[in-house]
Amino acid sequence: MLVPSEGRTIEQLASKLPQPAKDDYFSLSSSHVDYPVVAENIWYTNSLDMGDFKDRIGIFLVISRFNHSCTPNALFHWSETLNRQVVYNIKPIAKGQEIEVAYISVMSPPTTRQNALKKNFNFVCHCTACSLPCKELEISASRRSECVAIAQRIDTQLDRGKPLVALCSIRRAMDLAKLEGVWESETAPLCYDAFRICVLWGDELHARQWADLAFKLCSLIKGHNSADAIMMRRLRDDPKSEKGSNGKSLWAALGEQILVGPFEPSRSPRMQELSLPSSFKEPAKATSGTSAVKLSTGQKKKIKEKAKRARLNALSAQGEVPG
Ligand SMILES: [Zn+2]
């Protein structure tokens, strides 16, 4: 790991590295089109954020060797707990199979992805997503764009008092992301959005289900002890503790309405049941299973019956659910 200190250029820093580290540093690729000085080029080609706030970046020799895919099977992440960069497989990786991470946002259109990869890393991507035949590439681009658009529309749908529409859109986005093979890496924020919608509308059962799924996805991509996974586990166990930016409780702020969860049968024939990758294991320390199981059978039955009635009412009242 190489981290620049204040007042020293990348070139000065690299030239002062002890010999084995210097060899390692200069063995990395220098592919950025904007930096003629080799030491700087290596830096801008390979450096990674150390944390979410982008105030620290560093060079990591092993992770820099991983190739890119627009449908990655692994993600890297700066762990504040471990104080190191870690890589998690988000799909099963067979012995001998290449570990592939994403250098850029994989939800962008193919042309945007190719341009970014060309500019920053000087290669043309031939991953499975980018190598699709023309027609299928268009379908893939359209699915990914729709996922992004759905995430951007959620606030508007809520402003218009359409929580059920927002939740159905989220489920559709997850379905599309699954078809694209990126749902493990891309949908945790959507699950959190869905959780907050259920909290705002006072729907405890589905708030817990969405928080549980967000917890499992955060655990998968960032580890069980990551801040995000710990937060989502806490919210799963106590959805009423969720607060708004003003510090006030969000619980049932918009009234009470039974909404939808991630695992309910869908009206859409394309919507598939979501399931976690077989590599995911619930940590032994965590509370068992989904929080929904903490409710008694009688309670669950009652809530489900109420949910069914409320959903029918909501659907007929709102008259619009994405198909
Ligand atoms: Zn690609």
C-alpha cells in the first residue's frame, strides 16, 4: 500500500521507495491517456479510494492485478474495521476461474463504459456483457438504464404519494439487475430505499424483510462487520429506530399502509423470486434468519391477510403498477 503525503509529488514519492517496493510500483500498468510522467500515470491508472469520502487514495499491488468485467464476480472495498482494502467474491468463483472486479460504474450504457475504460485504462472491454451480439447488447443496455432510471424516480413517486408504485419499481429494478447478473453488487441501496418507504408508511413486516435483504447484500459485498451491514442488521431488528436527516423518527410518518416485500409473488411474469448466492452464509453471531421469523405464526398470518386486503385496495386506488 502506498499513500502520498502532503507536499510531495507522486514522482518524488515513487522515486524514494525502497528497492523491492519501487520495482513493484513500476511493474504496474500505466494506461491513463492524460499523464505523460510514468510514475504519475501508474498512480492515476491504479490508485483506489480508501473510504467513501475519497479524501485518501492508495496503491494496492494485488488488487491492481485484477482485470475488469462489466458483470464482475468480485468487488473490492476499503474496510474501516480492518484498515485495509479487501476483495469479496459476490458470485461463486471456481478454481482456476479469473477474479474480475469493476473499474467503473457497470450500469452505464456500453458506449459510456467503453469510453471510460479507454480513457482511464486504455483498453476495449470484451467482457461477457460487452461481447453480446448487437441486439442483446441493446437489451442489456436498456435493462441497466432502466435500473438507474428507477432509482432516480423513487423520490418523485414518493412525493406523489405512490409508495406501492415505488416499491414495485424497486422490485422490477432488482429483477432487471438479476437478469444482468449485477443484482448482488448494485441493489443494496434500492433495498434500503424500499426499507425506508415501508418505514414511512408504518409497514413493519415488509420493512424488516427489505432491511434483512439489504443486510445480506451489504454482508456479501462489504463483509458482516462493515458499517453498512451492521446498520442494516440493526434496522432489520428495530425498523422503528430509523430516523430522518432532522433526527426525528420516520416511523409511520405518512400513516399506515401495507406495502410489498422483496419475496412476494409478483404480478409481473418477468419478476423472479430473488435469492441470495449460494456463497452467502449468515454469520453465526447474527440473529437467526430474517426478522420476520421473530413474529409469531399467528401474527404473520394476520399481517399477511391484512396485507392482501390493503394491497388490493391500494392497487385499485392507485390504478398503476409497472408490469
Ligand atoms: Zn465490459
